[in-house]
Amino acid sequence: MKILVTGGAGYIGSHTIIEILQNTDWEVISIDNYSNSSENTYERIKEITGKSIKYYNVNLTDLAATERVFEENPGIKGLIHFAAFKAVGESVEKPLMYYDNNINSLNNILKCQAKFDVPNLIFSSSCSVYGNVEELPVTENTKLSKTESPYAYTKQIGEVMVDDFIRVNKELKAISLRYFNPVGAHVTGLNGELSMSKPNNLVPFITQTAIGRLNELTVYGNNYETRDGTCIRDYVHVSDIANAHVLGLKYLLENKIEKSHDIINLGTGNGITVLEAINAFEKVSGEKLNYKIGDRREGDIASIYANNEKAKSVLNWIPEKSLDDMMLSAWKWEKQLEKNNF
């Protein structure tokens, strides 16, 4: 059975491909334009799984090039759409770039899903669609607030696009997975987050500071209304997130979905502050981190963490890895990068 993964050389995409290759007999095809990833990712996937996949260098905003992938691979049964720009701060600075890429790429994928009759879609969404919420933890029924960044708004728009598209293409099905904060790396330390520019997420900042690639880490604000003044997030190990995509696609393939487009949160249900994450890293790594407190960062929200009961009941998904596991695997990956002079 053929499964197409967009953004397959990226962070979550590559871990999902590993999960598929290790736990199913599906044939994987990947699309990526390497705007924030590397073709070398497929070699790391092969090193971990012992398997090679077919992959294409394609920009999804190019409809003709995207259609050629579907034409060359008839009979695709499932789509997992990761490919998107994802840096909150960058999206605030370059909003049109995010609207152009994230919305047009999804639009083309949906056109291809209909044209080539691909029955199942998993859409990579985000907890950022909730904005600043008044009640925690958030459930799938929590009212969406005004988003704090163009990135988040592209995910809100994306969910609406999928919903409208599936409503008029009644033979097709989709799940939007709203994941919270994927962190960590593969347990082997051979694959992890590889940013082609300055990192935008906390854990790569932590590991790059610890290894000496960055001089210091800035904690953006310590005056939020949280237990230690720093932002609270729901950190989830990337391999647990990857596993949820496999379970979600199996759920669609087995035709268990009750409505054509469903939405599911992926989080541990535990909120962790920035300082708690730093402390966990220092504990498992034995490294003392050089950090300072800075101003708040535009686009950040104070606190968000998930109610994950729906993911547990619908997908039978249980996040297995702890915060210590997340930090230790991320540290192993950072040391692997240093070893290979990357």
C-alpha cells in the first residue's frame, strides 16, 4: 500500500517515515523541497530502518510538479501532509511568505487528493490554533481564539480548508492532528531536528547552547502568570507524535472514522515551564546551561497544554516517553551532529 508523506525529510516527517517502515508494510513516497531540511535525512532513515524509500525534490506550491508525483505513483491510499513553514517568530516578520507557502501547498495537495482519488488524509495542524485560552487543559471543543502569529493562522485556515474540501468530497476522509510541542530525537540519536538556520524551538536552543554552538540561551520572558513566570508548554516526544500519525492513518484505512473530518489533540496532558525544561536537561546531561532572561517574544502565548483523552480513546494513543527521555535523546542527537561536523 502506497503512502505519500509531504515534508518527509523534515523533523516530524522523517520520524513518521521511520515509524511507518518499522511497524507496517506500507510503501512510502516522500516529497520535500529541503527549504528547512536535507536530502541526507533519507540516509539516516535507511541507517535506522535498513530500508530505502522513493523521494522527490518538489515544491508543493508548484501544482504541475506535484501532480507528476501522483501520476508516477498511481494508487496512493493515504496522504500525510507535514510540509509547511513553522517558525512562529519568522511568520510574524514575514507573514506573506507563510500565507503563500502554507496555504497554497495545502490547496495543491487537496486538489491532488481529489484528482487522483486518494481516500485518506492526515493534516499536520498545531495547538497554536487555540490562541490564548482561558481554560486549561484544552480539548478539541475549546473555542479557537484569535491566533498570535501568521503561522498559527495558516493552521486555522488549513483546518477550515480541509473541512470544506471533505464536506463536498464525501468519499474522502481526513484527520487534523493538533499537536502540541514535539521535541527530542530518535532513541538511537541518529535522527532529530535539523534546522537549516537559527533554531526556533526551545530544545534545539538548549542543546546548541550546551554543546557550544550558541553562546547562551535566552528565556523569553519571566513575568507570565505561571508558576515560575516562564511560558508553559506541553512537550511531546517526536517519536510518540510520529506513532500517532501511523495510528491515525490505520484508523482511516480501517474506515472507523464516524465523521468525514475529525480533529484530535496530541499532547501529554502535562504543562512544563521553560525553566523546568532547562532543569530537566541539566539533570540528564550533566551540563550546566548558560542562559539569561530576556523580553517576551512577539507571538508567544503564556500557557497551553492538552486534554488528550480523545487521542487515547479514538486512536488508542498513549505517549510513552518522559521529559527526561525527550531531553536525553535530543542531547544524543546534538552530540551526533557535532561528531559529524554538521
